[in-house]
Amino acid sequence: MTTEHPLDRAARCQRRFDTLFAEYFDTLGTTWDTPSFSRFTPDCLDLLRDLSLRGGKRMRVVLLHEAARLVTAEPVPGLDAAALSVELLQTHGLVHDDLIDDSATRRGGPTTYYAYRDRFPRHPRAALALTVLAGDLALALSLRVLLDAELPPAVRQAMVEVQTRAAADTFVGQIVDLERDFAATVPDDEVLHDVADHKSARYSVLAPLELGLLAAGEQPAAHAQELRRYARLVGICGQMRDDYLDLFGDAATMGKPTGTDIREGRRSYTVVRLLSTVSGSERAVVEAALGDPACPPETVAEVRGIGERHGVPALMREDMRRYAEQARLVAAGWRPRWREEAVAFFEGLPGWSIDRAG
């Protein structure tokens, strides 16, 4: 018997979920309790639908399903509701992230904020308010889909608690992410790691792991320490990759412009590595560009060239490999307890994350 490659299994999971997500929004649009006079509410749902269905690798959904596969290969009730919940929470995050960053594009199309700006060019406060409310609605839907799931009450309650904690941790992560950039000194690695953990690891890795285990009848609290460590390490790798791609990636491939962290003055992993590596006139170029919203593409390219000359991309890939190996070793420790096929997936995941950074 041939064994399906984990990445092929992930692609199949993605395709199935994309169909499920479209059906969810189609049903929501016909059943949503909206005042008959309202045009803004259906429009808001349409924008959330568009953003939600516009690309994305659905790795949170894959993590969820693979977490259930740690326990059993049999079909597991509740995974569809949990998958919708994690991706609706992601949609919430995208809407608010793009507003915070004043990003014009996401996944090859306009962000929700810029879509509203185009609709209401003479009413910027309304565009801002409607964007915030759209993100809030996505968050509420992510919890509602679990509350409506046909699951045993105890499992349903535990899943809602997981997602509520994940959302709260993410909000804290966003706050400390902004706070980090106000510091008078360059943040050290532990600060960057804590931001990555709260801002992304807990909702993108830990929550899907916990939801998948809960759906399969396992109690994640019994394995809390190692699950949190694995999620933190994978989250650090993922944030490093995203920060790396923001300067050293290809804008066309990513569907959004590079240099955002430079223009926003963000002390990302890449920016910190730059400031820690370069000096003299080159450091002055980096510092002058940092926080300049009008920084032209030519200057971003110059900063990129400075980083490349000093080996910053190689340094960052080395850091990613080190944390990926630590995460792999944590997952390898699951082998005596859980199913081999799924354990192998979690061992390989951190390395695949690095591969996406090129």
C-alpha cells in the first residue's frame, strides 16, 4: 500500500476546505438576520467572503486535521466547524492587520480597508469604522460557528475556550508588537520571540493543535507544555520567514509589496538583524529609511542590497533552521504516544516553513 505524501494530503485538505468555506458564506448570506433596509451588512459579508476565499495555504486547517490524525485515522466529527472557526479568526486578523499597517493589497487583491476607502472616498471615518466592524464580525462568527456545531456540550465548550484564549493572546500580541517599535533600544531576541508567540503562534499553531486533539477525544491539557513549546518554536520560524520575505522576498509571488516593515519602522527580525550587522554610512541609510512612509522602492532595494552584502539573508536562514530543528525534536518525542504518520507531518512542518523563504 502506498502512503500519501504529507504535502499532497495537505493540498487535498486545502481544496476540500475551500469548497466548505464557500458553502459556509453562501449559506450565511441567505440566513443572516439583517434589517431589511440594510445594504451595508450584506456588503460587509461580501467583503469578508472575498478576502476569506482569496487564496491562502490553509495551513491552520491542515494542522487541525493532522492533530486529529495524531489520535485516529477515522473521520472525526467537529473538524469542519473547527476549521471554519480558525479561518474566520484568521480573516479577522487579516482585516485588522491591514488596517493597522495601512496595507492596500492582500493576496493579490484590495484589503478590506482600501475597499471601504474606495466605496466612501469622502467619508474616511466611516471607512475606518466599517473596517473595524468587519474584523469584529469575523471574530464573532469564528466563535458562533463553534457554538452552533453539533458536538457534545463539553467538547463544544472546550473548543470555544481554546479560540477565545487564542483571540485574546493575539490581541495582546498585536499590542506588544506595536509597543516593541516604540522602545528606545533595539529589542533582543527574547522580546521578538515573545511577540511572535503571542501574535501568531498561539492562534496559528497551538489553537489548531488543541482543537484537533479535542475533536479526536484527546485532552490537550495533559500535553500542554510540549504543545506550547512546539507552537512557540514553529511560530518563531514562521515570523522569521514572514519578516525575511518582507525585505528579501518577491512581491509578485507574495501578492503584496515588500519593504512594509521598513516604511512602518517595525523592529522585525530582519530589521533587528540589519541594525545589529551594519554600521557607518550603511547603517545611516537603514535608519533613514526606517519609519519613512514615503520611502521609495529604490531605497528599499538599496537597504535590501546592504543586507545581502552583509549576509543577513544567510544569517536569518541559519536562525530559522536552528529553531526548526528544535521544533522537529519536540515533535519526534510524540512518536511513542501518537500515530507515526501524523507525527512525521509535525516533524517536517518547520522545515517546509523555511523552504517557503527560499
